[in-house]
Amino acid sequence: MTSSGCLWQLRGYGKDSAPGQWDHACTGHVSLGEDARTAAVRELREEIGVEVDPSALDQVACVLCDLGSETELTTVFRLEHDGPFTMRLPEVAGLAVLPAGQRPDPLSPSARLLSARLDAAHPGWDR
């Protein structure tokens, strides 16, 4: 989150799933021996160059997302930060800030599902 809205990232065009589609910013997988909060701090650093203390992240939800070909247990954190952001190619192909409730297009299947779940269970998660 920024003071102007929700930060979204365009997935790199070389990604194996949903290349060139928009996703929630700084998503990633939890590595062996890592917890979700530590992974979120790592992803912020790797994908947009933001260094934060783990205590700065507010956990919003833990959501099970069945995408048909895979099932993800997704932990969503919120961080208010106005940058600067450093786009890390080729992982990230673009960044956009949109007002609450607005979504970029095309949205990746996982981002579409997760956003719908968050909208239903946690209205205002993107404010």
C-alpha cells in the first residue's frame, strides 16, 4: 500500500505461470525453514528493493486458494510504504498504484481469486 493506493506488479514475461499479467506486489513462495513473514520481507527486498523490519508487516489473512492445477496457502501482509521502489527485471516487468477497489488488467488467475476472497472476507483490505 502507498498513500495513493494499492501497489500491483506486472509479472515478468519469462515467468512460467501468468507471464505478463498483473499480480499482488511482492508475492512468492516460502522457502524451506522460512516462515511467511520472513518470506514477505525477502520478497519485498528482492522484487521492489524495499527493506523493512518484519514487525512493520500487518497480517491481513491466511487464505487457501485452489487454482485447479495447484493449491496455495497464501498469507497476506499489508505494509504502508511510499517507496522509492526499484523494479527488479526480469522478475517484475512493471509496477502500478491503483485506488482501492480498482484492479489492473489482465489480472493473473491467482490474483483474481485471492482478491475476490479478500474482498468478501476482509472488505477494505486494499485501503
